[in-house]
Amino acid sequence: MTTTQLITQIKKKQSFLCVGLDVDLNKIPKHLLKLEDPIFAFNKAIIDATQHLCVAYKPNTAFYEAYGIKGWQALEKTINYLNDKHPEIYTIADAKRGDIGNTSTMYAKAFFEDLGFDSVTIAPYMGKDSVEPFLAFKEKHTILLALTSNQGAFDFQTKKVEGTELYKQVLLTSKTWKNSENLMYVVGATKAEYLADIRQIIPDSFLLVPGVGAQGGNLQEVCKYGMNANVGLLINSSRGIIYASQDEDFAQAAAVKAKELQLQMREILEH
């Protein structure tokens, strides 16, 4: 999917919401556990209930890998369902990969070619040759971890290197890589005050912003400092939406939470 197609969906739905599909079998409604594939059953119900309110879905692959081959099959079924039923919706494999060139090429093939995701999250620590194999894929996006929402982000990301914070060095350097127009960036919602500086460096790029909802990030603050002329934001909410209820009404409850965010987004877009 191209950036232009994503922007079209944002305008059409008056939403820049991304729903995180982080499925924990200990948290999903108990009645689903009797089914042959409870993970996919849960995802399908969430997608069916929220697809008109969001523009992206983001499965975190760890929540599938943890369940072995059955988890991976559930992930495959989920992305196939999205691509078949809702090809207009942007898909993100939240895999946080990043390794030497030939390994990165195989990771890229796994998520872009085999599974058919539109994008994948990548850790930049190993540098250019670990990221460029992902960037080589046309009409696919590589979402670079820039400034994350966890407490440990301060261990390295905000440390100064030759007078400049490391996350800024990542942003500046990544712009020089081949096919850098295919880059997006992860910036945590709990770091909203940093967004003005980030936009000075990457004014036009899309930002994937986790941390709104359960982690305490503020949507209005993020939009105030992070929004650009094409919106340029994908606001992710996972637990706050998908675990709104653990009863049989879980999908409807998820839709209510997604609708609350979508209405806030519509109001922001109208002003």
C-alpha cells in the first residue's frame, strides 16, 4: 500500500487509528478457548467490529510466536483475512527485527512476500545494512524504532552523542539511506513533548505512535506536536480496545472504545 492510499483512507474514515492485535490467551474471553483456533476467532471478531473505525491493524508477532506453530498459523490466517476482506486497511507486522543484511533480507521476505504485510517494525541499532534490505521492497514501509514509549527508552535513546540525542542521530542518519522515502518511525505517545523536535527533522514522514490508552499517552498532545499536512500519524491502541470486555460482548465493547477514539480524531481533523 502506498502512502497516498493510506492518506485517502484516513480522510475517508476521518480516523488515523491503528488497532493492536496483541492476543494473550489468558486475557481473551473464556468461551473462545473451546474453539479450534481461539486466537484467529478473537482477531476476526475484533476486526469485524472495528474495521470501519480504523485505518490499520498491528499484530505484535511475539504474541503469536509464543504459541508455536499454532500461533504462527493464527497470524497467517489473520493477515490473509485482512488482505482478502479489507485490502484498503494498512497492516503492520510489529516484529522489531534488525540483523545483518542477508538475514534482514529473509525477514523482509517473510513479512512482505510470504505473509503480505504492508510494513514491519525494525530496530535500527545495527545500522544501514540491517535496514536497507527492508527498504528495497516497493510499496512497502519500514517502521524504524526512533523514540519508544517504555521507561527504558531513557537508557540509550535520549543520551547525547557528540551533543545530539541518539534518537535524533537515528532520524538524521536514516534519511541518508537508500529508499528512505519508504521509512516510517515509531514515536511513543508518552514522549509527546519530543514530537516538535522530531518534526523538525522528519516533517513529512508517518509516525506510528503507541502508548495512547493503557500506557497513558494523550491524543490531543500527540496531535498538537506531531500532526502534519497529511496527518502523518497512526495512533495505536491495543489493550484499551481489544480487552475492553472479557465477556461474550467483547467485540462490541472493543467497537465502543474504538469509536471513542475515532470521534476524538474526527474532531481534531475538523479543526
